[in-house]
Amino acid sequence: AAASIPPDEAVAVSLEAAASRAQLRGSHATAAAYFELSATFTPDEPVRLGRLIDAAQELVDSGELERAGALLDRIAPEQFDDLQRARMRGVDVKFAFARGEGSPSDLLRHADELAPADLPRARWAYLQGFMAALFAGRLGPHDGVVDAARTLRAVPASLSGDGTGTGLLLAGYGLLFTEGAAAAAPVLRRALDVIHRRGDLDSLGAAYQAAFELWDEDGILALAQRRTKVARATGALVALPAALSQLGAFELLAGRLDVAESCFEEADEITRSTGSA
């Protein structure tokens, strides 16, 4: 790239490939830098905008919210196709959540937009929307969790019946708050088994809560420890405070108060430094 003059799609493609390799390693900040540089070499405007969206997504995940906000302000949506428009809305929603400004209904509406064209991102949005409603609890709308669970029950089978960890969680949580624990438990146990072996940060966090619903003490600890480890290794500074809080909550219940306090203090310090909520 340093030896080239933009625009140059061949260079842009190479940089995008480097960004994808960084994503596989879980390096959000590095992936963001490659995606943004790739966009500067991209001659086709819709493709350039797509790469900028990728860069903004990685910046949000890395906790660089100020840079993410500045990049989002630079992206003009006039030339978006339907999928890019839905993806951009997803980044906007995730950015708002990172700053403590989002709502569960925003994520669930975004999931509905994505479902026809992008199943993996739709699964993520449905699950995060439900989890946000679950955590809001009595502070959210009346029957908010039940309404969110009904939304999960209504999602296409391609989303919740595909055997992925996230899909199984969608099915299990939908059953839990509409049909009860007996119906949900077998599905949630399958979800925990899949996610413990190969889950990502988002599914690990949601599975931790499912382990609480099942009173699976070993699973709670293992999932919290793995989520914290993955968040540290990938520099996911938006997810790390939540992972530390989950680990701290378990340590508190286990009576290890000094360990719990250390987890909560580190989570607070990261939250203050990134400006997330």
C-alpha cells in the first residue's frame, strides 16, 4: 500500500484479505486499520462504503468509540444497497449500545431487516436484542422479556433450527419464557455444549446466562473464564467489561470477594477509559 497510489482495487483486495486474517486472529483494532486503508484504495463507491462499515464495526468492538463515531459520520448512505443499509443500521445500533443509548427493540427490528439476506448477523441481532430485554427486566417495557421471547419463537427455522450455538440459544430462550423450563432445558444444554467448544464473545455471554437458568455451576464458571480470556486476547474492550462483570458475579456468589472486587474494578476502569457504558 505504501508503494502504491490510490485508487487501486488490487491493493484494496489485498488489504481486505489482511483485515479478514486479523479478524480470524480476533485482532479488532488491526482489522479496523486494514479495512479503513483498503477503503482508501477502493475505486468503486458501494464497495468502498462496505469496507468503511467493516472498519467502523471493528472499531466499536475494539472500544475505540471516538474513532468509530468519527468514521460513521464520514459514511454517506445515499449509495447503499439494502444489505449495506441494514448493516450500517446494525453498526449504529451496536455503537449506541456501547455508549449506553440503545434499546432492545432497536436490535430486534434490525434483526428483522437482516433476516432475509444475512443469517449470521440476524442471529446476532436477535440474540442481543433478547439479552438486552432480559437484562433490562423491570426497567424495560411491561412484558418486554416475554414479548422478546415471542419474537424469537417467530423467527425462521433457518435461524433457530440450524444447530449453531446461537441458533440453539434463540430456540431455547424462546421456549424458556413462553413454554417453561422443562421445554427449554434440553435445547439450552445443547447450546451450552456447542458454545463451550467453539462460541464467540457474544454467544459466550448469552450462554453464561443460560447456564444460570440451568443452575450449571461448572458451566457458569467455565463460560465466564473463557469469555474473559477471549476478550483479553482479541482486545475487545467493549466486551471485556461485561465478561469481567460476569466472572465477578460468579466469584461473588462463590464467596471469593477479593477476586470479585478485582474483576469489578477492572471492568469499571476499562469502561471509563473507553467511554462505553
